[in-house]
Amino acid sequence: MNKLAQSSSGQFTIKAVAQATGLSVETLRAWERRYEVVAPSRDSSGRRTYSAADVARLRLLRTATELGHTISRLAPLSMDELAKLVADSGGQARPGPVRGQSFVERAIDATEHSDPSGVEEILTSAIALLPPNEVVHTVIVPLVREIGERWHRGEVSIAQEHMVTDIVRRLVISVARGYLRSENGACLVLATLSGERHELGILMCSWLAATRRFRTHYLGADCPAEEIARFALEVDARAVLVSLVMPENEVPALQQLQTLAHHLRGKCEIWVGGFAARFVDPERLPDGCVMLPTGQDFEQRLDLLAAQNVA
């Protein structure tokens, strides 16, 4: 059996592209035939093959159509034009933030009334009714951000802020465990480096990876780089994701990333995300590190890795 749907020339099968983009094979063929959105190559058997650039373009096209734009209007646009269009629209389909905002407002009200059962019930409803990426991007992230800002303004107490954080953490861990992992799915190790104790972001990344049937291993917060590397090698991980949130970590992030890369010996990629990733000089990153500054970047990287792993 061929273990990868990606050929030695770096091309992807149409089945792999469908999985990576969320577009049906029929839609892919229609878009190519009618609008020439991409120009796939053909292998020796005459089957369509796609490049990583094709996959990235198709994902942007799908996102833009979900934002309400027509494919006929989008087809002539360059990658830069598509990316700008999506970024200017907030990167979310129009109904998403509206639906999510209702849950956020109700959860904030429950928080201000110190009602943990209410917060949990509201978030559980969001998880049941909305797709996982919509829950993450339009409910949990805005909620946690707003609660943090209200704490800084003195409008919620530190106890109330901790209450919400604990509820979110428990719910995300629980729902992520409910997804079946593919025995042949790519293996992803997730952790935060020494001195970094903020883990909500990376927990949500673990959930999004689980929805794609990745074999995920979350090692927790404040984990030494050497231990992360040792575990990743033992489980034959395809990538290690580390989240940097606070710039003033006890051990400088760049030093730890260099240690992590040294111990991994090029056996898998290192994905670097989180708020504080922007403070790391990309020119000084060790080989094998991939910067993923936004959630969309992370999901696109996940989908490309999943496409490479399709049997």
C-alpha cells in the first residue's frame, strides 16, 4: 500500500486535496473546469495531481466563498489578493461571529454573576451546536480575551477569571478526547516550553487536530525542551507544536527552540505559535521551525500534513 498520497515530486492526489480543503471532489472538478481556479498536473496514469500551492489557494477560495463571495469573482484573483480579501473580512464566514457572539455575551453575564454552572452550560451548548473551529474562533477565544480585559479593568475578579479558565480547560480536554484517532493518522506532540504556563491556546489546537483524526499527545505546560524532544522521537511524531504566550519566559524561548531542534535532529518539524511568537526573530530560528502566527495558519498546516498522510 502507498503510505502517502503525495508523490516523490511533491504532488497531491485529488482525494488528498479534498480532505485538506474540505471541498468535495465534484466541486474541485467543477471549479477547475468552469473557472480554472488551479491548473493541476497529470501523473503517468493521467490522474490529476496538485501542488502544495494549489492546496493553499483552494483553501483560501473555500474560505472566501464561505464569506459570501462568488467563485466567479474570486477565480481571477491572485493569492495575495485572496489573502487580503479574507483578512479584511476577519477570516470567518459571516454567520459565525454573529452566532458565536450570543454565546460569548451570555457566558460573560454568567461570569459576572459568579455562576459556573451557567458558564459551563452555555459553552457546552456552543460545542454541541457549532463546528469546532467556530467554537474556538468565535466563542472561546473572544470570551477568554474579553474576560481578561474586564479583569484588567477591575470589572471581574481574579476568582471569576480563574473560574472561566478552568471551565474552558476541562471542556476542551473532554471534547478532544471524544474524537476517534486514525491508526494511520499523523502524530502531533503539543506542549509549552519551560516557564510558559498558559495552555488554553495549545489545548484548543489539540482539539482542532483531534477533529482531523490526528494522533495527538499533549504533554502539558512548562515542559523542558529535552523532554519534549525525547517523547516526540519515541512516538515518531511528524510535528511538535509549542505555544509561546508570555514574552518574559523564565528561559528564553529562542534558546529552548534551539535545544528542541538539536535533540530532534531534523526528524520532525517544530511548529511555533501563540501571542509571544511574534517576539521571536524568525532569522534566528533553527532549521525545521515553522512560524504559525494565527489559528488559520495552524489549521492550514494541519490540513497539509493530513493530505500528505492520506493512504
